[in-house]
Amino acid sequence: MTERIAIRGGHIIDPSSGIEGTLDLYLAEGRVVSLGTAPDGYTADRTISAEGQIVCPGFIDLCARLREPGYEHKAAIASESEAASASGITTLCCPPDTDPVIDTPAVVNLIRERAQQIGKIRVLPIGALTRGLKGRDLSEMSALKRAGCVALSNAHAPMANTLVLRRALEYAASHDLLVVIRPEDPWLADQGCVHEGPTATRLGLPGIPDAAETVAIAQVLALVEHTEARVHFAQLSCARAARMIARAREKGAPVSADVAAHQLHLTETDIDGFNAMCHVRPPLRSVADRDALREALRNGVITAICSDHQPHEPDAKLDVFPSTEPGMASLEMLLPLTLKLVDEDVLSVSQAIALLTQGPAAVMGTETGTLSVGSPADICIFDPECTWTVDSSTWRSGGRNTPYWGQTVKGRVTRTFVDGRVVFER
């Protein structure tokens, strides 16, 4: 039986219902049963004081790689679930580029069952759009949906041609499945590893132009108009991409977009000294691009912030820069980097929380991301003023590949609940 828990004295922020203020929150049978006053006859098994802290829905991360199955030398579902729960994340979407690829119900079931055994977070697998992510033959989309996939994607793998992409979008639309696109034209990106700009020229590194992203978006938008498929553009990185999504949404296209938290702070200059920890895909772009992404958050064009978590073993970042593996371990930086936008007057606290809860919930169509009565009691309690140092004593992810090592950040989770159970407590 799930405990009846009363959370008292916290500053509740629930953007989905517009509730903000110091209120008590009451949980029973894994659900939210009341805000403000206890229901008639309610007796708490446990009372938690949240004075001086923010109580909000648990965070929903739209893109985080758990590396299991196939890449357990980098990380595993157990370690990354621990890191996620300690970061206030209660629901996490994992892309299909595991080994084997998430293109059969058997792999979907393996991941879901493993996550359920660990019992820390909800893991929502994203199924492969094509078999083996090879970009040629369509996956069994209906079977993947029945197995529990919330969306389909080809991850970073390119499609063989636009006809395959068209057929994939048509098939997905016929089954009311969301398609997640990481927009990048593989021929324009070529062998690039950083943003095509002054820093790439100075360091003599092959660049990826922002046109690689915008050309891919333009192609998909044309097919969305033809197929009426629901498409989510993942991890935008440049100003032109944000403008294209804004225009498409104004015209009523069924599209949405997210951005990785690190893209809202780091820029191409952070690769100076050939810092492999800043080798990411899409690459860190210009200051103007970063500022445009921030503006797109403010005006509602981009509706979610994700971690784009990609844990690696140490050796993956020890080669010469172009040969290192792209990606950053970033689950534990999701909240601090988002709160930093509040400190820099980019967002209000409520807007920031909405981008981690209400926004991603709307993208994936989940019933979480809210504290409304009757909703699952997925909750995060955090101290927005608590500072901590990013080091080995606090880091839980199996991947240590972060450029924030040794830095002091603000915002720390104290408790996380999933279905009314305390899955993390500091």
C-alpha cells in the first residue's frame, strides 16, 4: 500500500493548472487527492515539511540515453535512473539507438521491465522509425505502439531518401503516432564536428553549418503539410530553425520543438582548447543562436527543455577532438541550468518549471506533469537557493563527461516522488 503523505508549507508551482502559492499537498493511493486543505477523514501516514522549498510536478525529460541494452560500459538503466530521480526527473524518454535497436516489442519490453524492476522513474521508450535505424525499411510501428512506445524516431541516423521519410510519416499519421526528428542533413553535416564559424576556422576543425539543420526542417515541414503527421523537432540549435518552427506553428502545423539545456548557455567559444567535453551534436553554435533559442522559449515557440543526456566512458573523450564521441552527461544539470535562466532574467520560475513539466507532457500526451487532483503523484521538491559543487561526491550518472566539473551551481532536489512513493530523499 502506498503511504498517505502530507507535504506541508512548500511553495507550490503547477503551471498546468495556474496554481502558485504556499499550500499543503495531500497524496493517497499514488495520486494527488487535495491541495490546500485535507480531504474529509484524511489521516497522513507521513508528514513532510517543504518550507522554503518549491513543490512542483516531477520533471519530464524528452531525450536521455540510458545506454542499456548494448552500451553498459558507458552507463546502465540502474545508474541513470538513480541520477534522474536525484535530479527531480520522474519520466524519461529514451531514444531508440540502443543495441539491439528499439525496433521490436521484445526490446521495448526489456527496457520497460528493467526500469520497473529498479522502480526509480518512468521510462518511456521511443521506437525506431526504420528497422535497425538503417533508414530504408519501415519498422512495425503499430506493434511498437502496442508494446508501449510513446513516439517513433530515427535518432541521429539519416533516412535513405525523402520517399522513405514520406512513407514513414504517412504510416505514423495513420496510427496517430508522434514522430521525433533530430533535424540534420547528413550531406551538409558531412564530417563536421563543431559549428561552422570563426572558432572552427581558428582551430582548424571541420564545421557543420546551421543550414544542415534548417534544410532538414524545411524538408520535414513540407512532408508534414502533405501527410498531416504529428512531428516533434528535437534539440534545436540555431536561430533560423526556431524561426521556421514559429512560422509553421502560426500556420497551424502539428509540430513542436525542444532544446537541450546546455545549448541555452554554452556556445562555440567553449570548445577553445579543444575541450572534448563540449563536443556535442548538434554542435554548440554562436551567441546569437543561443540568444534566439532563449527568446523562442520566452515566446512559446520551443515548449520543452531536455537534458539530451549522453553518458560516455572516459576513453570516449580522450582522442583528438574530431575523433571523440559527441555527447554530454547532463541529467544532473537539467535543473541547475534551467534555474540559471531564471537568475539571468530570461524566464520566470513558473515558465522554467513549465518547460520541464507541462510542455513536455503536452508533447508526449502523458497524464503526468501536473499536480491537479486525481493525477499521478509524480512530484519534485527542490531548494532553489541551495548551491552545490559538481564533483564525484555528488555525481550519480555512470557518465562523467560534463564540462561543468568543479563548478558551483544553484538549485538542488531534496525529494522526488513517483506514484506517491519517495524514490529519492536527500
